[in-house]
Amino acid sequence: MLKSQEIRKIAPEMDPLRMGMGWTAEDLAKPQILIESTYGQSHPGSAHLLNLAQRASAGAGAAGGKGALYFATDICDGMAQGHDGINYSLPSRDIIADLVEIHANATTFDGGVFLASCDKSVPALLMAIGRINIPAVFVTGGVMDAGPDLLTLEQIGKYSAMFERGEITEEQFTWYKHHACPSCGACSFMGTASTMQIMAEALGLMLPGSALMPATCADLNDVARIAGETAVNLARKGIKASDIVTEKSFENAIMVHAAISGSTNSLLHIPTIAREFGIELDADSFDRLHRGAHYLLNIRPSGEWPAQYFYYAGGVPRIMEEIRDHLHLDVLTVTGKTLGENLDELKANGYYEKCDAYLKKTGLKRTDIIRSFEDPIGKNGAIAILRGNIAPGGAVVKHSAVPKEMHKALLKARPFNCEEDAIRAILTHRIQPGDAVIIRYEGPRGSGMPEMFYTTEAISSDPELSASIALLTDGRFSGASRGPAIGHISPEAAEGGPIALIEEGDLIEIDIERRILRVCGIDGVPMEESEIDRVFEARRKTLPAFQNRYTHGVLKRFTASAQSPMKGGYME
């Protein structure tokens, strides 16, 4: 018997309450499907999801189920950027997951369709799926079109820095702002939103080939409808999310992450999602699987093209075909078939020919966007985990976006206790080549772990600094960030991590190949490790105790209970 029907027997008020919403007596006996989306007029990634949710519900109805629409609206990291609103970004992930858990368990459903597009909403719903563990199908809202001359939103950070430095006029800057987002969908670059959409498919929870479709593509409507039908079928068969999402699934996802040079924020989300499925996964798993992995995707910010071209080139299935020999092809997916069977079926049913028809309009070849495994952009993945006396718990760098000159460097520390002071120093040219800009007290327990997007853009858009300085922080970066940026430094300053002990003029060694991040000298003078340990011990005795600035509300709760970024930065 379906779970919903068991609950009806012990909850007699459920039937009349549902009939009060317009349900019929026949509806009550059908498989009941939760249609959970982050729809809301909050940003382009969610504003169009109501239509897709309604189509998913109609698909569930056509398959003999009954859909119920629920909403857990998310916020936009872009709108929160540049002010204290960004401090709410990471906490919102956990709170959305909590709300979906409440929706699913307070009433009880037999299956679900989950719809989201963006940075925190996709991982939040994936977390919730693991937590409630019902038959589940994910639908992502796709990606927005690029603007004129292929303008995309991540370029606004660069133009903002150029405007601040007087390099473009206010009129030019306004034009860029008014033309960067011409449609609904996630931002059109391989940031966190696009990365996490791809991760949802790589985990096996989406219909094959449906991640990161253009939001304006009519095919997406069909995907939503079929997802509703699929959820009913999974419910009848009793195939739960945990039957699909396994340790092998996460290894597949990380291999795909390496091939697309995915966002560093995935190291916050993937381990946290795995935890909800009862699977232990840490940042070192990324480092291990990225080593020797071939990086294939020529999409911004590391590459040339907007993210809408990803689908035109064949999407996730094409990436998987190229790295097929490195995937677990026997894992189950929402189709009820294995990953290998899905890939074979796509080749036989005209999927790639349909993609080629879209691609032809761009004048590009498939390999202009997704390179072959034999001709990769890089052969060592995209992510590295660094350690040393600055980050004994680890730090993350997207080395595929770091200039080669900065893969091994000796720099002079320039510490700041907040991002605002650091970016001011960069824009007023107080930061010079050879400096290591250190931003601390911006980790999960410090301020909620905001992004350092405008700081990274101020650096990467400055030709003098982009290949001559590094940014080190216990905060995080936007998935759109480029340049020499090292984040998630753990333990964070708010917990007394060594990053709090760094002073002006300390020598910082970065060696990405050897996975090293450490202080190797004091006040410009090289020293042995043991000597530096003694200096740090003396500095710790005079280090002021961290004072949390949040006295109430969400940020107080989050900063009081958030775990290390190396574990996922989740609320315990």
C-alpha cells in the first residue's frame, strides 16, 4: 500500500481537508505527488518555475497520480551581492531544505517532483530529497539566454570594477547592466547554479539530457510533464531516491564536475547532500578524483562561450560519453534504467541530432564547446585542496582559473578583517604585485560565509594584479570567480584558525602542484617551520576573542552552529 493511503486511515481529517481544496474522492486514492519548487518573483532563476511545476503536476495526473504544488522560494545571490544580504545566502540553503522536509513529512507523499535553478535552491532540494527519501525526480529551470554580443551577468563584476577605476563611463556601465539578463533561467555561465544543475543530472535524479537546457527552449516544458509521469511510476515501483543516489553516483558527479571545471561552491554542497543520504564524502574526495581528470568544457567564466551553448553541444550526456570509461555505468537512474543504458538510448533516439540542430545556428562545432577526451583543455581536473600552517583543515582553489604564474608563488601578506576594507585597498591601488590579500572572519561562523565576488573581479579585471597577487580567505567565491583565489580556509578565523594569526609582511608560499599553502617567513624573513610555530603561539596569546556581531535571528543561529566548509558548511 502507498504511504499516503496508510496515513489516510489514521488521519481522518485529511480527506475532507483535501476535498476542501477541490480534490475529488477519486483523487484521494491516487498516488500523491509533492510538486515542490522554489517558484517566486525573486529572480530570473525562479520566476518561471510555476509554469513548469503546473506541467509536472499535469504529468502526474496523466499517469494516474495527483500532484500538490508547494513552494519554498529562494533568494538570489546576485541581488544579495555587494552588501550584507549575501550573508544570508549559505544559511538559506539549509532553511529551504528544512521547509521542504516539513512539507513532505507533515502530510506524507508517495513521490515528488522538485524544481529549482540556482545556487542554493538546487542543493537545498537535493539535500531535502536525501532527507525525506521518497521517489523523486528533479527538474531544473535551465539557463537564461546571453545578451547582445553574448553579454552575460558575470561580466558585470568586471565592468563595475572598471567603472570604479574610471575606465568606462557611467553610460557604458548602465548599458551593460540593462542588457545582461534578457530572459529567465540561471545565469549563463558555469557558476554554482549551472554546476549544481549538472550535478543533479549526474547523480541520476534527472531525465537524461535535461540539465541546463535554455530556459526559453520549448523542450523544457516536455521535460517537466514527463518528470511528473516518472514520479508516479517510481512511486508505484517503490524506487526511492536512496536506491538511485549512492556512493558511486557521487563519484560520477565529481568526475563530471572535473570535466566541466565546476564551481568551488560544489565543495560546500556535494558533501552536505551526501551527508543527507548517509554517505560520507569530503573535500579530499574532490582532490583525489580531479587528479588526472580531463577538463573539457569551454564555457565561461574559464572558457569562451555562454552556458546556453552547453545544451547545444550535447549537455551532460555528451560530457559523460567523453569520460565514459571513468564512470560507474551500472548505477540506477530515475528512468528505471542504468546510466549506461540511458546513454546508449540517447544515441539511438536522436537526442544528439536535436542538439546539433540548435548548435548549427551558432556557427560553432561541438568540439568548440565540449572538447574530446583526447584533446582536453587540461588534464588535471579543476579543483585542488591545499594544506599547510595557514589551512591545516584544508583550503580550495580552482586551479583551472588561476594564471600559471600563480601556481607557485611567494607573496607578502596583506591581511584584512572584512571584505569591504580589502576591496577598497585593491581599487585604490594600495595592493601591489607580490601581495597576498587575506580576507578573514568571513567564514560560516564569522559572518555566514559570503561570496567574495566583487573582490575577485576587481583583481582579475586589473591586468597588473591578475597574475601577480593572490586572494586568500576563509569565506567563499562566486562560481563566476576567476583568477588567483583560494577560499574555504579551515579552521576559519572566527574559530581561532591560523589565518587569524597572519600579520602584515608575513611570507606566504603557494604551491598548487604540491598542494601547499603556508606561512614560510615572518616580516619578510624566511624561517623554519618550527620557528613560525613559535611565532604563531606567541601571537595566539594576544589574539582577541572573536565577538559574533549577530544577536538574533537566522544569522545568529547559523553562525553559532555552522560546520567547517571542508565538511559542507551546514548547520549542525
